[in-house]
Amino acid sequence: MDTPEPLLKIRDLHVGYGKKPILRGASYDVVPGECLTLLGANGSGKSTSMNAICGFVRPSAGSVLFDGQETAGLPPHRIFALGIAQVSQARDLFPDLTVEDNLRLGAMRRGGKELTQTLAHIYDRFPRLKERRKQATRTLSGGEQQMVAIGRALMSRPRLLLLDEPSGGLSPQFCEEIARIIDTLKEDGVTMLMVEQNLNLAFRAADRFIVLRDGEVVDGGDVRAMAGDHDAIVRNIYL
Ligand SMILES: Nc1ncnc2c1ncn2[C@@H]1O[C@H](COP(=O)(O)OP(=O)(O)OP(=O)(O)O)[C@@H](O)[C@H]1O
């Protein structure tokens, strides 16, 4: 079978803060329809990688090609307009706004019928949000707020969804729910790049993984091909 053309191609990416190098020549691809998870110890550059893709930090060298277009150095709003949406660790919701108002904010300039259809689709995927659509977002559980954050990112109909620690601070039961949400997003054809410290969730939800160490890719492969034997990957992350 031919390998599909990557949706995202990262090549020899270098990012640093001040004089401190964080990403030191990372290269990897994300292919359409997959969920790729970025693994690595604390401080290995996972969130920095996400932030560079979204334009929140500027690479000092290298290339980020999204659907063939160079995006390294573009401002975040231009990258968002091309179809890359991020659910950050902080979630960045407006706690006093209702669930529905938070979701609508994700639609940006889309309006009318398209917005109504997208909202209906998100409520179909997240019935708990439909039930709570008129509640202030601060009254929701942490897991439900994570659903709002994912739903809001989906309102822009992204072609690439970046998930930074979707399990962050949530219960083990909710991690299973996140894995189910990722499955449904895959059914909808959403391509995802995920950072996840919870390795059970990462291996349950992702199709492929890469391991970053000191800003370089040191391992990677197909999750299913590991047949549940993840010890070697875990050693590569932490040793
Ligand atoms: N804005 C910043 N200014 C200076 N240093 C930063 C900044 N953001 C991150 N760093 C540093 O860059 C390094 C990599 O951070 P990054 O958040 O990318 O790591 P990570 O792999 O996502 O780690 P974690 O798993 O702990 O979230 C860390 O040492 C961090 O302190």
C-alpha cells in the first residue's frame, strides 16, 4: 500500500528560548487520519513542539510544512486559519460564559447554517455538553470542561487538531472517555497530534508514537506493531 502524503511535515526543527536550545533538529510526519502521540520525559520539548506548530514560538531553523505550505514563522492566527487548532493544557475557557457560548467562540468567522451544523455535530458527539449547554462553564467537572475545550477547537473544523495533555488532572475513568473521544474523532477523519504523559491513554488512543529526548526524535513507530509490549519505549523515554 502506498504511504499517504503527510499532512504535516516537520523537518530539522530548531526552537529555543533565549540562548537555550530546546528542539534540536526534530523531524517527523503526521499522516492524514492518524493520531500521532509525542512522548518524552519532562522538559524534552513536547509542548514546545506543539507551540512551534501553532506559531506561538518561532523556530530558529527548520521547516513546518502543512499540506505543502511552509508555516514556520507565520503568526498564530494565520496558522489557525489554515486549519490547525490546539487544545492547550490550560484549556483557556471563559468560565463565566455558558458552554454554548464557549463553543461558538471557536467558530471564529464562520456563521449561519455552517455554524449551526457544526454545533449540532459536536452535540451529537458530546451529548453531555448538549445537556449542559446553558450552564456556566465553571460549573462543569474538569472532564466536562476538557470536552468543551475539545469541542471548541472542533468548531473551527480543523484539519489538524493538536491535543496537549488531554488527560491532564483528570481521573482514570475520564482518561478512558478521552480515548473514546479520540476514536470518534478518528471516525470523523480528524488528524491529531497529541502530547500525553499518561502512557496507557497514549498507547490506547494513538496509532503511532515518537519519542523526543533533549529536543531530538530518538524512537518512533506503530503502536499496534508493539503488540502491547511497551517496555522498550518506556525505557527510551526515561533512560
Ligand atoms: N517560555 C519559555 N521560556 C523559557 N523556557 C521555557 C519556556 N517554555 C518552556 N521552557 C523550557 O523549555 C523546556 C522544554 O519545555 P516543554 O514545555 O516543551 O517540555 P515538555 O516536554 O512539554 O515537558 P512537560 O512534560 O514537563 O510538559 C523546559 O526546560 C522548559 O522549562
